[in-house]
Amino acid sequence: MSSMSRSSTPGQSTVPSSTSRSATLRLKPKRLGPDDILAFKSDGYAVLRGAFGASDMARIACWADEIANWPERSGRHWVFHEKSRLDPARELISRIENIVPFHDGYRALCAALAAPVAQLMGENAVLFKEKINFKMPGGDGFKAHQDSQAGWERYASYFVTAVLSIDRATAENGCLRLAPGQHGRGLFRSWEPLSAQDMAGMVFRDCPTEPGDLVLFDSHAPHESEPNLGATVRRMYFATFNRAAEGDHMARYYADKHANYPPDIDRDPNRRYVFRV
Ligand SMILES: O=C(O)CCC(=O)C(=O)O
């Protein structure tokens, strides 16, 4: 049912080839049940608890450590940094994007995540973008927004993001917060977070997660998160898919993004880059 843009074996969580290692990896999340699908339709999101088991999560967490330790090089994975809110003298990794071309494990994970996303879409899903948000102690939060506000609708009309909790996420370390039942209002406005007026009547709820829990939300579902002012790291892997019928836009998306908001290693020191949504 599911397919991935860079997999030669659509619908399977098998790594076809590798630029880094040639191991074959199999990851298989739990399937969504009818109640999860109903929750997704009515709330704009669903939470699949324990989608991956402890041994898969131990591997996925190890891979995240591995990637965080890779040297930063132009033309490879994209690393973004931020100043710690707890100690401004400290630079933290805030997120790493564009991992799949360089990592067998995360490629297998994306292939696996395409399956529950395809269940929600009712058709094949193709990978659009992916990243790990590290949110280390001192890492910043995210203002309330809809993902499509970041100009995504020039590529496709609809997206579903699968967010895998690598670490335990709590109110203290900045878990996701989502506003149920608001996705049906469509896209508010591109390139700006939601205003107080947009949010009148929206109720954001903490969505604490354990390693292995999967949150799936659509691109109009408002969400936000607080900074991590606690002591524990809160890593989450985000894989966003569009309907296969709307095409494969990943290469174009990353090329366009590179022109406007490149990874830190590729930045022009004389240019100012502003994160908008
Ligand atoms: O990592 C988070 O807490 C939220 C991230 C988010 O909303 C985003 O990257 O669009």
C-alpha cells in the first residue's frame, strides 16, 4: 500500500541500497486501528502508542547519536544549531534534516512509517521531507503553526507527518502540543505563525510520549511546543509524506529550501536568515 520516493521496493521496510552501509534492516510499526483512523479524522491527529518496540527504539536512538556525531560537510546531511536558552554561551544542535540519503537505518524507518501514513491517506504515500528535532536541554520551542504555512502547498495539497518519539517527551522537556478539531479550517496563511486571533477558541493539549510512540498529524493541524528547560534531551524524528498521486517533490523541496534557508555549513556570513514558520 505504501511507497517511498527513494526506495526501489515500495511498501516494504527493506533498505534497497546504501551510501554508508549495506545492511538490510527491517522495521515494522504497529498498524493503526479503526479508532486511530477515526481520531485522526476528527482531531487532525492520532497517537499510536508503542508503534515500535524497545529493541527497534534502542537502534533508532543509537543512529541518532551516530548522525549527531557525523562531521558537518557541505552536500551531506543538513545540521542546524541554536544557542542554548539555559546557557547562551553554548551552541546546541537544534535539528538535522536530509538524513535518508546518507543513512540506511533512517531510510528503512521512513519506508516503515509510510505504511501507517498510507492507511490515513487511503493511498500510497511518498516522502516529502524528514528531520530529527533534537531539542536538547536549553533548546527552543516552536510557536503555534500549521506545517503547510511553510509554503508546502506549492508542492502538494495535503501532507501527513509521522513523528516518532526517540526519547521520553514531557511537558518539562517540551513535548508536542496539539489543538484537536481545528484542521478542518484549512490553511490560515503562509509564512507566518498563527496569530492570537486565529487561535481564539483553539485549545492546545500536551501530548507526552514515550520512546516508540508515534504521533501522526495532518498539515493543517495546529501544533506548538515549549522550550526544553529541563534536564533531559527530547529527540523526535519527523517524516512528512504527501499523496503519491501528487508526485515526488523531495528533491525540489530541498533545492528550494537550500536557496532560502540552507544548513549552517552552507550559510553566507553576509546574509541574514530568518526562521519564519
Ligand atoms: O519539535 C517540536 O517540538 C515541534 C516541531 C515542529 O512543529 C516543526 O518542526 O514544525
